Amino acid sequence: MKKRIALLGIYHETNTFSRQPTTLQHFQTGFWLEGKAILDEYRGAHHEISGIIEVIEGQPGYELVPVFYAYATPSGMVAREAFETILERLLTLFEQYGPYDGVIVVPHGAGVAEGYPDMDGHWLDVVRKKAGPDMPIVGTLDPHANLSPLMVAATNGLFPYQTNPHIDQAKVGRRAAQMIIEMLSEGKKFTHRLVQLSVAISIEQQYTSESPCLDLLQLAGKVKTEFGLYAVNLLLGFPYADVEELGSAFTMISEVGKGNEKAAERSLRAFVADHLQSYNGKKRRIEDLIPEFDGMEKPILLLDMGDNVGGGSSAQSTHLLEALDAAGLPGTFICVFDPEAVRLLSETGEMPAGLMIGESRYTVHPESFRLIEGKFEELTPKHGGFVHYDMGPSVILKTVTGQTVMLTSMRTVPFSLQQLLAFDLAPESFNFIVAKGVNAPIAAYKDVCKHLVKVDTPGDTSADMTRFEFHNRRKPLFPFEIPEREMI
């Protein structure tokens, strides 16, 4: 008889400051996958589920039972009714497809719903109670999780991606699957420990190929080896969630009877305390940066941090477009979510003298435009691990000032160069490419853009988290306060 491992997940990164509420429809038009549809979507891709599928299906004597997976693009608070409906469906299918020998879970770790501030902790705890105290439950996390004690208590081990941009998702899925195989085949038992820091690493400092995060990852590897642990992983944290768990952390997994967790934790905390000031970066506005552009090789990637779609922003800011127009700098590509503008151009088919777009209703003067379907695919490892993208009916508009504006009817994360290439737009032909993100778009654009400029722009994902009014966060928490060394 094969051992049966359930696969299930509810995945949402919730920006509690966002004005974009998250409804049931957002999940239904995102990814709502039941049963075999999960395998069809992710087998052979670069998602964590892809890695899980690869390991379990390749292991004799094991059967992966795909149950349920729901995903919505990062946005505002999840409606209570939406979350409760999703959880009810997950539990119905979980009961229907059982029994199981183990469970692999795929939460994000920064989900917040009305009435459920620790949304991921809640549904993981419900699954734990359904599965029983002895069933192995192992999972993956986005490193932007605000990891809670409840998430850790409900699972035997959680493995966050360790790259930002997230290009190691399949690898992390394989790691989680390997652990549950070890528990079921070899009878191994593990402890799962949270090292919650009094630090929230600033969003623009969360690029893992450079300091300070590269140093933290190297520290995790060193501590794992030195103190004989099974895994030590870094959680960057998600700055835009007003929850008690806000902040950065480490997780430690150790085999029972092996490893020195207490000494490992002391080492991690001491290092963070020694480098505290490096976790809050320098913020630069577009007005300060424009004089430097003359000497930079084109195209320049402008990372619009205040309108970070992957962090739950509106995708409707024209702040950078307006600044470049005002400075007389042409050759910009920018994508703006504006279904009303798309509808107007689609229905009339006529060239308007002026068209108001985006949140500020900025007026652009079209020179030409064309309608596109808005669907494309990404087949290489990029942030998010997505294969299929759908921007909805969209428009590519060229302005008399020499700018190219892509107007979409669905909010779309800027994680793939195919967003341009699939519609015959040559990235190298632009002077500036605006990507509404911070670190995530780098994986898609780094080979085309030699200069990556993070711009401090206004919006629901402003780079300076101290600009937001928090009511539920822990105190002290850097950079809001400077904790005493022993409190880090």
C-alpha cells in the first residue's frame, strides 16, 4: 500500500494598507485549483509545487494526493467571507480525498483576513487538528512571511525560499518533500523553532544577492553546520502588514536529540545586533536621480517601490511617467492597470486627443495604439514561478512625447520579460523600463538593464515603512525603535 501525502495551500500576501480589497473573485480569477488541476498547472514548472511533485512522484511507494490550492495576486485585506469559503472548500476536499499518511502545505505566510490577523496560522492550525498531532505536516513559505508561533507549532517544518527574487522555489519544494519522506520512511522526528527578531528589514535591503541579506544567508549556513542542525532559514518579513508578527526571523529545524538550538539562536541574534543599522536602506526620489541618468547605459530599470504590485499596490501610479515627461526624457515603457481606459479604447476604436490614465488621471496624448489579448507565458525560472499570465484585454499606446504605455484590465506582476517580448516590444529599444516592484522584477530584467535603480515613490508600498501607521506590531521593532541589544 502506497503512503499517501496530501498537497494543499491557501496563498496570499496581504497588504493591510492597500486600498485594493481581496474578494473571493480575486482567488477565483487567480488560481483556484482542485485535484488533478494542481498537477496539470505546475508539473515541470519552477514553482514550489513543481518541486514537490517531482520528488513525491519519483519516490517508489508514495502517492501525492493533490487536494486544493488557491492563490490571489497580492492586494488588501482578505474579506472574511472569502477566507471562510476558501477554507471550507479546502477542508471538504481534504476529508473527501483522505485518508493520508502526511501533508504538504503551501501557505505564503503573510496572509491577513478580516477577523483572522494570522490567516495562515489559523488554517494551518485547523489542518493540524484535522490531521491529528502525530501526522507529519511539512511545507514551504515565501520569505516575505511574517512568521507566527502558531504557524510553527502547527507544522513539523517550514522551508522559505532563500532567494529574492524568488528563483529557488522548485528547489525549496523538493527540500520540503524530502523531509516528509525522511519522516515517513525513516521514522525521523524533528523540532521546529522560531527565532523572531526585533527587526523588520527594509524592503529595498531585501535583495539576497547583496549585503545585508547575503550576509544573513551565509550566517544561516554557517550556524547550521556549526551547531549540527537540519535546517536554518531566513525570513525577510513583509513590511506592509499591521500584525503582531511583523518582522524578520529565522527558523531552525533539528532532528530530535541532535544539534544545539539554543547556542545557534544566540549566534544568530548576536550577528543581527552587530549589524542593526544595515537593515534600513537609503531612499532616493526620482527628482534626485534624474541628473544621474545621462551617464548611465540604457535601458535603465526604474523600480517603482511605492507601486509594487507584488506587494499589494494598485498598479495605477503614473508618478514616474509624469516625472520623465516633465524632464523631457522619452523612450519609457510603463504598465498601468486601467480597465476603464482599455474599455474606452476598445469600444470606440478611435484615437482620442487626450486620455486620462492611472490613479492621478494623468493626461497622455496618444500617437497610436493597438489592442492585445494580454496573455503570455514564462518558461524559465523567474520570481513567483508562474508559467501562465493573463493581463486581460489590454492596450499598447504610444504617446506624442515618445513613451510607451501598456494599459491592462487586470493587475499584473512585472515578473517576466515576456510581458514585452510576447507583444513585439524590444526591451533594449527603451531608455527607461518602469517595473512596479522592488527586487522581484530584477530576475526578469537584469540581463537587459545594466542599471537597476530603486526609486522611493509614493503609494501603498512606500519603501519607508515608518510612514505607515501601525497599531498591532511588536515593540520595540527596528527601524521604528532601536531595541536594546539583549532584546534583538
